Amino acid sequence: MLAVDVVFQSPVVFKPYVGHGAVGMLLRVVATVFEDFHYVSELHGGGETALVFRARVGDKTLEGVDWLRVGADGLVTHLTVFVRPMSGLMALAEAMRARLGGG
């Protein structure tokens, strides 16, 4: 589903992740961090899609939006993730850091 040169903008770090390999790896790790992940709504328009989700990280509940841009070939070219509340975002950041070896 990801374009070769997909760009992923994280809710935690400013610099985007670029490329199918890097973004795919990151999304696989996120899948191990989120518990009870499910989409609750979709918004479409202008070649873009926003997928609203809810999940848990440990004892923190969070909600977020996956904002996707899709190319003519149907592959995701750009993915930006927004997460709230701050306590859920911080729990996500810490869990990702632990799984990615950053602390």
C-alpha cells in the first residue's frame, strides 16, 4: 500500500521518515505498541483521506487521525499522524523509543 518514496510525518518527531522500507518498519512497530486499535470514522475529499482511530498504549487511551494522500497508482505517498491527548502521545513516544532501541 506504500509508495516507494512514501513520506511519513510522525506525531513525535519533526523530521519525516522517507521510503517504503523505513516507513513500513515503523508502522510494523506501531502495530505492536497499540492495543485495541480500531478506526471509528473516515473522511474523503480532494484525493485525500483522513482515518480517525482510537487505541490504547498501556493504561493510556488515545485517539488520532491518519491523514493519507494517495497517488494515481493507488499507493500512499504521504502519511501524517496526529494523536491526542498529550498523555497518550507521550505513552506512545516512550513505547516506540523502547522498541526502537532509543532508550
